[in-house]
Amino acid sequence: MSDAAQPTAAEVRAAAEAVKTALDRHLAAVERRSGEDDPAVSEAFNQLAAAAEAYDELLYDRYDEVTPFEIPSADEALPPYAGPEPNAISVLIRRDYTVAEPQRLLAQAQRVEAAEYDAVDEDDAAGTVPGALGVLFGEFEPDEIASRHKEFGLEEGDSTLWVTAAEEPPEAGEWLEAPFEHIDPQQVVCRFDVSAVFDDEVSDDEDDIDFVDEDEEEEEEDGDGELEPINAEK
């Protein structure tokens, strides 16, 4: 952004004041709310979110600084499933891995080929990382690879599982050319995510706790990720 296009200090200050005003309005709406779905609270929330986002943008443009606010985006959130009982479902799974130890990956693929063909050709598919991945994912179920990923030289990243509803099962081969396109968010019955960010959130919460008894043992959270349900049919 050029200097001419930068917001002025007065504009940033005005945006900060707007956040303060929106905070007061939101608190007042919460204190007066008539129920869980009070529209006044929702309106005040949206106004606060908009004010915070505007301030954050101006603050960054003017001073190259950011706020600690994180406003959830309505565009990114999946709506709750509100359709009829499904006659068929599709399960979509994505799992990310890093090839942390290529040599271990190659060795495992070569063992599989040796067991299958009684010999390993140096020019065969198992001699390259793409080829080794093809051998291993062709031999083992994805769930087995997920549970044994370290044996295959892989490091887990994020993963997600979506269950989507359908009126009727598709015809054989109907979607094979583009299996992950045209997913309707309204048809997602439930979704489960696994990510290291959930562990970070747990660690942050633990850091905020003051332990009175210093000799008391502190339990450790498992660092392999947590299963987070996002949307589920009620």
C-alpha cells in the first residue's frame, strides 16, 4: 500500500473508539437478552465483529500491527444439517502427511514389492517417493497407514472427515472423474476434524491456570490431536 493510501492516525483512533462503543452495546444487549436466540444480541455481535475487523485492518495498514481478535467467518462455517433423513451417505476423508523420512518410506515399499514379487528391481516404482507412495497406499488401507504412519516415514498433519447425505446412491462410476467436486454444505450431516491447533488451544488454557499446590502433579495432554465435532444432526 502506498503512503498516500494509508489511513491517518485519526482514522485509526476513530476505529478504536468504534470498537469500544460496539463492546459496550454488545455487553448491554447480552445483559438484557430475552433468550438464547435474542436477535438484539446477534445484531450487536455482528456490529462488534465488523468494528473489530475494520480496526484491525486500519491498524495494520497504518502501523503494521495486528490485534489478538479472531472473528469467525460465517462464510467458512458449515450450517447445521436440516435436511430429511438420508437414504444414502457419502464419506469424504482428507488426511495430510509430510514425507519426513523418505528412506524409511522407500524401504517399506521395497519390502512390500519383495514380498509380492520375490525380488526388487532398482528401476521399479518402489525406488522413487511417488512410486513408493503408490505401492504402500495400494497395499494398505488408509486407516492402517494412519495408525502406522511413523513406520512409513510419514508425519501426520491435519485431517477431516465429512459425512454427507444423499437421496439415492449414485450410479456406479458416476462421480469418479471428479470425486471431490460439488459438495453441498447443506448436505453435510456431521464433520470431524483433527488438528494440532486443538492441542495448542489446550496448552494455552493450561498456561492460564494458577496451581496453588506446587507439588501437585500436572497431567499432560496427549499430543496426537483431538477429535473435534463441528456439525452434528440433533
